[in-house]
Amino acid sequence: MKLLLIVVDGSHKEEVETLLQKAGASGYTEIPNAVGVGMTGPRLGSRAYPKTSAVIFSALEEDALARLRDEIRTYCESCGERIKLFALSAEDVLE
């Protein structure tokens, strides 16, 4: 199982939520209005830099992760959005 950390522009988070559902994710946790600076520039929620990001956490099996990765890649290519996807090993999962 993989723990996913997805960083997306706040205005595109609904699309990522839809892609997670299509990939078979049973749920996710979202941190809206995340601020920071990265490759896409400052996202500080301020007057000077009004954009923010959303950080979405979820867990998926490896085969579902491959489908999600392909779906995100296709989505980004079609609209030019940059979505960051980090997949970390989930050693212990307690439910």
C-alpha cells in the first residue's frame, strides 16, 4: 500500500478528488488553502500572491496508484495544470 501526498492548485482540487475516486480510493483527507513557494511560484493567499494550494492525502494499492498516475498525467497534459504526486510506502496500516 502507498500513502499519497498530492499538491494541486486550490482551484483544481475537485478534479483530483474525482480522479482519486475513479482510481478506487476509499477516502482522502484534504488540507485546503495551503501556502508555500515552489516551482509554480509563490502561493501565499495574499493580495500580492493570491493563489493557494490544496494538499490531499490518500492511500492506494500499487495497481490503483498506477491508474491514478496515468489519469493525473493525462489530465495535466490536457489542461497544462501541474499536480505533484508523492507516493510513500505505508508499512503499517491500522484501521
